[in-house]
Amino acid sequence: MNNQEEYAAEITEPSRRIHYAEPYQAKHAEVQKSDVSDEEIDDLVEAVTRNKAVGYIALFVALASLFVWPVLLGVSGIVLGVIAFLMGNKGIGTWSVVLGFIAVAAYFLLFPFYS
């Protein structure tokens, strides 16, 4: 067999098509129908987006607390992080709480050395 024959076998259409999915297509068509309305889907998307916004605001406040107003912004980052955690953004909420706690702890540990 040379290279031309091998190439021809790869690009030709098979002479017999096998449809393995045909028995399952009827069942899948019935499952595709949804009882959820478009308004409910829009409400869910809005709720998830709002939850992510709270998480990102909490993370921003916690990061800002490392540079300015560590006690005020640190405590705010912790509170917003807990709210974000309870709303479902577990990763961002956890990071916000940890960063806020680090900022507050660093302030109280380092303040005696600089006053």
C-alpha cells in the first residue's frame, strides 16, 4: 500500500453509516422539554450575577485593606466575605475573609512598633 491509497481511505465517506444514537433520540427528545419558564431562568441568572458582584466587591475591599485603612476596610472585607460565602461564592468569600483578617491582624501586630 502506498501513500496515495492511505490518504484516499482517510478522506472518503464510509459506504455504510451506522447510527448508534437512533434508539436514544426518541427518549432525548422527550427530556429536552423544560418546565422552567424564561422569566425564571432570567431571575436565576440575575441572582447568580448579583452574588458574584458581592463576592468581587468583598475581595476588592479586602485587598484595599492591605494598603489603606486596614481596620475599617479589613472588618468590612470580613463581613462582606462572610455574606458572599453565605450567598454561594465560597472561594471569593473565603479569600476576602482571610485577606481582611490578615490586614487587621497585621495592623494590630505592627502598630506598637511604629507609634
